[in-house]
Amino acid sequence: MCGGLDVIVIDDEPEVCEIITETIKRFYTWGKVIPFTNADNAIRFCIERESSIAIFVVDIFLDGKSGFYFLDVLSEKFTSIYEDTVLITGNANDDIVDMCVASDVNHLLEKPVRPHALQLAVRSIATRYIRFAKKLLEDPDFAESVSRFQEDRLGNQ
């Protein structure tokens, strides 16, 4: 079982990856911050993870691969990966914004990344999970309905 809601950072530029990782570590307390500079290593790590939820901070251009490719590869295991991602780019043109909208990615930041913008984007994603967990703990009827939904979903597969 996962000990928290981890943040997985993927940027092929080691200096940028380190800056983003250290920035997140300054404010993020709900899980680990796990950096990668190689998309294939990050994919392998994510596939082997026990947990199927995480927050992703992904550079759109990953040394010959697209950040969208990274998300697509993991979308079966991480079913809400698009909503749980902050994409980062050097230049957010109309095509990139359109791809984000089409993919349901709601957080796009331009480099150089402003720490407060990164904090708010990551916090926005984490807050959804925290509120959901709180509701499960505080509302037994809701928790039971979620449990029934999960049982029905698994029974129909």
C-alpha cells in the first residue's frame, strides 16, 4: 500500500528536473517527490508501482518523446492521469493548449516555472484527493456507495 500521494517529476533537463523537484519538496507534505530525467525509466517505475494514483509534473518535450506520449502509455493504469498532471513547456502555443484541452490536462506552466504557480497547480490536484478521502472517512453512507460502485465495476469486467 502506498504511504501517500506521490509527485512524479519528469524532465529530461537534469537542472530543470532538480529545480522543480526541490521547489515541490519545499511545500509538498502528502507523499514523496520522485524525479526522473529519462521518460522510459519513469514509465517503468510507474508501471511497477503498487499505487495507481499520483500527481505528475511532466515536461512536454522529453528527449524525443512527447509528454502526451508519456501520459498515454500510463493512462490504463493511472485512469485519471490527465487530470492529475501539470505539464510544463518552454512555449505554450495554441497547439499545445489545444492538446491540453483535448486531453483534459488542466494545468500548463511555462518555463521558467514560477514556484507559486507550481505550488498552486500541485495543490489543486492534491486537494481533490484529500477532500475525497475526508468525505470517505466522515460520511459512511458515501463510503458504502463508493464501495458498492467499486464492487459493481469489478464484477462487470
